[in-house]
Amino acid sequence: MAVRRRQLLRRCGRHYPDVGAAPAVLDIESDCYPVVCLPAARVQELTVLAKRAGFTEWARGV
């Protein structure tokens, strides 16, 4: 069964808070948007690093 990307992210994202994690999307100004999972406590660090590199980051569910 094929699962659409958005559905997969929502399904996974529902369980991330249970383990202290957060999904985030990186806008690297390309045709793709890398999705990463990291400890929720480090989302701010990712935001700072993404901004420093000239990219945008959207944390989901934090």
C-alpha cells in the first residue's frame, strides 16, 4: 500500500512526543525538502544552524 508523504509524516509525528523527538523540515531552496527527526530539546539549535547556513527550518509538533 502506497502512503503519501504527508500521511507518513503525520503518522510518525504523532509518536514523536512520546519519545521526546520532533520532526523538522529543512528548506534548502531546492526541489526537495529534507525531513529530519531530532531530540525535541535540540530544535532551537537546528533553527540557529539552519539560519546560519542560509536555510529555513520548520519544526513540527514542538
